[in-house]
Amino acid sequence: MRSLKIVLLVSAFNGLTQRAWLELREAGHVPSVVLFSDEDTVCQQIENTDAALVICPFLKDRVPARLWQDPQRPVVIIHPGIVGDRGASALDWAITRQLPTWGVTALQAAEEMDSGAIWATCEFEMPAGVRKSELYNGPVADAAMTCIHDVVARFGRDFVPQPLDYRLPEVRGRLQANMKQSDRAFSWQDDAELIQRRIDAADGQPGVLAELLGESCYLYDAHLDSRCGTPGQLLAVHDDAVLVATGDRSLWIGSLRRKPRPGEETFKRPARHVLAGRLDKVPTLNWSVASHPYCKEAYQPIRYRELDGVGELTFEFYNGAMSTEQCRRLVSALRWAKAQDTEVLLFRGGRGSFSNGVHLNVIQAAAVPGLEAWANIRAINDVCRELLTARQLVVSGLTGSAGAGGVMLALAADGVFARSGVVLNPHYKSMGLYGSEYWTYSLPRAVGYERALQLSEDCLPISVAQALEIGLVQDIGPRCPQAFGNWLMAQARRVAHDPLYKAVRERRRARDVEDMERCRDEELAQMRLDMVEDRNGFAEKCRHFVFKHRTCGTPRRLVAPWVNSAEVVNG
């Protein structure tokens, strides 16, 4: 098939868009990104190119009529719903109604949103107990990529999309209203599973509005627990979460966003932080890997198990963000795990992202954000140091996508194994940061100095296939999270006895600790200038990220060379 010039028209360069950009390039096409700003600008950017096709993997804005009315350049929307489904709350309703199957549809942009002719569709079984963000980044993203590849292939064959016809029996989808808070509402008297499902269906955005200790907040990150109490009562605090009694059991709530007052912007923060000053009479439960390594508590953001000489340490932090406190807990857990009689230490993520580095929301909420950022980067460096200095052979498991410090955290291991389909962003510069997490030590040793410099300067995502090719990861496992977990443990057990890893062990013994610490010190000297002195605009970039402010244009690095446009911004 001939190479196509394709515009990706999107509201943000999110995970799905990054994956589409990568896979289209790997298929031999030349995609270029246009971030939606305003109608005139978007139209000019696209009309001034010779793009053959416009695909919208993630578009919350309406496609301008000038674009979708052009018969020479189809505009195809990737909608997270089955054929016939229309509306912006497709996934919210699918989770709330516990539908057994769902899907993604590629449809031609039309005057009525989601009503255009069908280019492709792909259905999947709905996982049980899934959050909206996990559904979107997992089965939905996989189905979306199937649709995108089908669209591109069919475009090359002069395919004619099929008009949407609700009279056909196979068209099961219907127009669904945008879900309101009244549709999401619950009572703390309700069953814990029902409440959790409501919160899961609103994960990411917008959350579910409820009251805790007299404060109206949007709730996120819910986990079932067996403890009971008076419905709505706060039963306990553990790490960053609060335990709330329900009609039958209870729920751990990990993150909250205070309901904003008129003219105010608020953002997600750890629940304990939002309710600070109101938790004095709420019991604190202080189990940890070090104090209760094999406890059976339902809610364990950091947990440990052993199997055949492999110590597996799993950390599961919401959205992959690692605050100063979370890093310190992880350091404590790693020190305990390193002291165990094991040959291999498997360091892996849980559900959702593996790690995206420092916790920008906690940083933004601090009295002095720059100082909190400085504390946070030193704390995550301490996590890396524990991995770099372990006696055991260390294996990292990239269970989800990773960005910036999260990629470098994984590289502190001797071997990195990744789940198929995840996206990596091994760079810091776009956030106004030099970077740390021993990246100047680990990255060149993994991919070579020139490649390390290219990755850090280009500020572009890479696929795990690319990562494998350049030596950033050593193998790629199954896409299914459960299957990947089993495969990952099998890999960790294998490397303990694999002669191919003998050289890795020897390099670990010969590692130059002084060289590692020199890299850390030099990185931190630069990061202090970036975080505390704000030499490259980190404070503003952090604020825009946390408050989800729309970009003023498309970063130049995302614009393909075949596009001639002034409507781009540096970065």
C-alpha cells in the first residue's frame, strides 16, 4: 500500500493519539498532528496541506463544516461506541449499565455529531470492574487502532463508507444523553459495588460529586473493603486514601477534587490532602510492606509476594504520579524487599500507567511549588538508587505507559520487560526540565550516547517495538494485563537461571557507585535551576498541565515536514 499523508486532528496529544501517530508511522505512513484551537486556524492548517485523509482519534470539538464537506479529503471520527451509538458519554453508560460487550466505530464526520457513514467498527468484551480510564487506554484503544488501520487500508481501495441505518437489526447503538451528575448520584446507604461502579464510570473526568465531612467533592480512585460502619462515616485513613462506610461494606477513596466555587478552578489531589485538618479523629491504619509484608488488606498501593526465588514488588499509584510521600513509602518497601533471600527483584506497576514521574498536582497545590518539586525529584531519585544498588538481579515490568521519570525509573533495573501496546515518553524537556532519575547514567548505557541525546531532545513518544529495537526494553509481553502479569513472573524466574544474564550480573557487581552519584549530583544541580529557580518555565507548564489548559497551537515537533504552516509553537 502506498504511503499516505494523514492529519491527526485532535483536542490533545493523548495516549491514544500518540499510539495512532506511532503505529501509522510504523506502517509506512506520514502522520502530522493538528491540535484543535479555533475553527479558522484548524481549517487553514489542514486546507493548506496535501493531506489525503484526516483522522480524529480524540476530538472533543466539532469538526468545522468546511472540512467535512470537502469530498476530496475524508474526515473520519474515532468514536468510542458501537455502530449507532451517539453522544459524549458512551463509556460512562457502558460501565454504568454493565454491558457485556462494547466497541469502537470509525465514522465520517457529518453535520450531526456521530451520525456519519461507517468506515469501520470493532467490538470487544467488557472487562469486569474496569475504570473508564483503563477501558479507554486498554480495550478501547486496541479497538480504535484496529479501526484506524482498517480506515487507512480501505481508503487506499476507494472504499465507500456505509450510511448509518437504524432499521438494520445489527445496529444496536442509539443516541445517548450526555451523562449528568444526577445520573451518577448515589447515597452512601447504597451497596459499595454500586458506588464503586458509579465512580469507575466517571474516572478521569468528571468524577462523581458527593459529600465527605461536609465538603462537596468529586470522587476518584475507589477500592472495595470489607469493613462496615455508619454509611458516609469515615472509618480510617491509610497512606493517601480515606475509608468511607457504605450500606453494606466500605470504599477506599484515593483522590478527590473539591467542588469549585464560582470563578474558581480546582484539580484532583490525594484524598488525605484535600481533607487535611478534618481527619484528626479518624483512625490511621499504618500497614506497609516492611511492617506487614504479607497482609491480606484489600487496599495495598504497594504490595509484595515471593515465588521461586523472585520477590515481586508492585506499586500502583493513581495515574502514575509519584508524590514525595509515595516515593518515601516505596523506598522503605524496596529496602525491605532487598533484604529478603531472593535472587531476582521484580519491580512492576499495577493497573493503569506504570509511572509518569513526579506528582505535578501535589506540586501545584504546595505552598511553594518549586520547593515541593525539588523534594519530589530527590525522593524519586532515592527510589532509583535502591534499584541500582540492589544485590539481586532487578527486573522492571512496564505494565502500562510511562513518561519522563517513569521511563528512567524502569531503566534503573538490569532488564526491562514491557506490555505490548504501551507508549513510552523518555524525555523531560517539553516540561521545562533537564531531567533526573539517574537518566544520564542509565539511558546512555541502554541505548548509547547519541540515541540518548536524540530521545531527550526530540521529545517524542516511542512504541515498545521501537524501544525493543534500540535496547530500551529487553522483551515485549502479552497485551492482556493478567496474561502479562503471568508472563512477567515467568520471565523473572527464567532470568535468574539464564546464562545470557550472567554478563548483566557481572556488570552490576562492577558498577561504579561514584559515577552513578556524580550523575545524580549533576542532574540535581540542573533540576534545582529548573524547579526552584524556574529558568525554563516549569512553573507555568506545570500549572497548564494540572488545570488542563488548552494549548495555543501545535508543537513544532508534532508537525510533519510535508506541512507548511505558521500555526505551530515551539516545544
